[in-house]
Amino acid sequence: MKNSTINDHKNKIILAIDHLALDAKKLALRIHAKPEISFAEFESAAALIAPLRAAGFTIEQPLGGLDTAFRATFDSGKPGPTIALLAEYDALPGLGHACGHNLIGTASVSAALALKSSFDDFSGRLLVIGTPAEEEGGGKIILANNGFFDDVDAVMMVHPRDKTMVNRGGLACVDATFKFFGKASHAASAPQKGISALDAVIHTFVGINALRQFFTDDVRVHGIITNGGSATNIVPAYAEAKFLMRAATVNGLELVREKAFAVAQGAAGMSGARLEIEQGLTYAERINNQTLAGSFQRNFEQLGIDISPSPVNGGIGSSDIGNVSQITAAIHPYIRIGDVYPHTPEFAEAAGSPAGLDGMVLAAKGLAMTVIDLCLDNTLLPAVRDEFSRWKLSTQIPLER
Ligand SMILES: [Zn+2]
Ligand SMILES: [Zn+2]
């Protein structure tokens, strides 16, 4: 299709999103005012589903056995791509929407509503997939393992941040809870009869710190003590620490995990405690589809948004979009909402500020414009698919040793 026609559609979708911006901002603020943590996002999911249902999307909930996951589908009945816009909406314990997921869900829902009402040439299927528990629990991993991304051609979402970036990566990551079982005793009159589980936790921290010299630069290991005993005069019978381990790839992560688990086992041996390990789901590294990212970037530039370069070394976290990006073409760009860093009280404030809400509206526009490209630019979707197939093939070829 001619570029001028594609641009006409984009101008129309921009107006449509401006038209629903006030309602979208109210929706984002409503979710912001009642933060719900992983797997407890009942009201947030319901708030996002309501306008989609009213607009005629077919709603499925629960999804993949997750009560707070959902899928909203608009099937045009015409042959074309299946495109999924992802909605996150979980908050952080004690900090509220300090990762701004209230803006992510609302941006994807707004883009979908505008596309259904104002993009007459849409062909294919448009999905909004509500993916709970990004912060803890890996909702997208569970949905991915249940096949919900198998028939999707392209997956997109936009995350708020201190900078607008299109191609920022994500580390592979896994959490582990080390549970140490010792033996209680009077800490002064009969310490010799006790086994300190807390000592095992402390040895674990010291041991993991000693490992850092032997990790590659991409590796991050960080932990907290989630139980350190109950009274100073009792030898702690139970203590617990939770760690997150990250590396550039799932393969690299495996080595880190092995070393950290060996340290915890050694710490248990040093103190005489018994160790149980509870491991979470593995978040895979993010593979940004460069072709799709290119289209998104051009649309953000068309909207007059300044785009910062993505970090090459360091400065990245992890997200369960990584697992999705290994199943189909995916992008996870960022929109600036202020000079604030995620997982801080300041970021939570920005996620409900005028700058945050304006960023959400821009994100919705970028998503909707890229959907238009996928439907109308005849070369884009084949190129996106081709890039993904080539990447997939390359991962199946054993690396040279
Ligand atoms: Zn976060
Ligand atoms: Zn986040």
C-alpha cells in the first residue's frame, strides 16, 4: 500500500487516541490508586477488561489457569496477522505502582480500542493479552508455556522509564529461596545444643559475595533475608534468604545457579543446618525483533519523540517478555515519564503524574501506528517473520567451542 495511505490511517488513529485520552488517563489513575500485587490484580484486570468488552472484543478470563490473566480478541474475519498487545498491571509490595504497570495496561487497551473503532482496513486478529505477575511469578511464562503465543505473529508492549528507548535488552533471571532448618536453644545458657539457621544465611551471603570475582560482567546476584530468627536469646531454628540471579542468557544463568546453590549447600554444612531450595520460573533473555523495533522507532520519531540509545553493557533488568520473545517476534520499548527510576517511590508518583499519563498516550499511539504498519506495509510482516525464523534457526546450531 502507498505510504500516503498508510499515513492517512496513522493520522486518523492518532486523532482517535487523542479522543479517548481522557478516559484512558482516568483508567490509568484508577489502577494506580488501587495497586494490586502479583496474581491479586482482580480489580485492575476488571478495569482494563470493561472498555474492551463494551467495544465488542471477545473476552476470555481466566486464562491459562490464571484468574487475573485475560485475552480480549477482535477478529476482523479478513486474512491477516495475529497481533498481541500486552497489558501488565501488577504493582510492587509496599511501593504501589513503582514500575508504572498501570500505564502499560492502559496504553495497550487504548491502542486496541482506537484500532477497532477507527482503523477500517484492519485485517487479521487483534489481541490484548492481560499478563499478570510480571514482578513476581512470571505470568507471561505461564501463558507462553500454555501456548497462548504460539499463533501470534507479533507481540508488543511499552514500559515507562526515565528514558525513551526502543531496543533495550533484558537479562535471563531466576529466583531461589534458601530455607535453612536449624535447632532452637537458649542462646546464652545452652548455645551448644542449638544450630543457627541464621548463620547458614550469613555464610550464604558471604559465599556468594566471594563468587563475584568469578562471574562475568553480565551477571547480577542480589538477595534479601526474608527470615532471620525471632528473638536474640533464641538460636534461630529457621532462617531464609531469597536471591535473584541474572545473566545475559539462560545458558549463562545455569552456571551462576549451580555455583550459588553449591554455596548455600556449603553454608548449610558449615552451620549444621538442613537446606531446602525453592526455585521460581526462569525468565529468559529478551530478543528484540529488530525489524519490528525499526517500525516502532520510525513511528515514535514521527510523533516527535526523542529516543535515547539503548544501553550496550549493563543497565538492564529482566522481564517475562523474554520468554515470549523466544516464541515469536516481540518488542518491549520504553517511554520516558520523568527523571525517575523504577522501583522507587518517586517512580510510583510519576506513574500517576501528568507526565506519566501523557507518556501512556504516546505509547498507545506508537503501538497502534505499528499495528497499522504490520497490516498495510506488505514487506514488514514477512521481514519480521523472516528475522525471527533466522534467529530461531541460529539458536539450534551448536556454538563452536
Ligand atoms: Zn518492575
Ligand atoms: Zn515493570
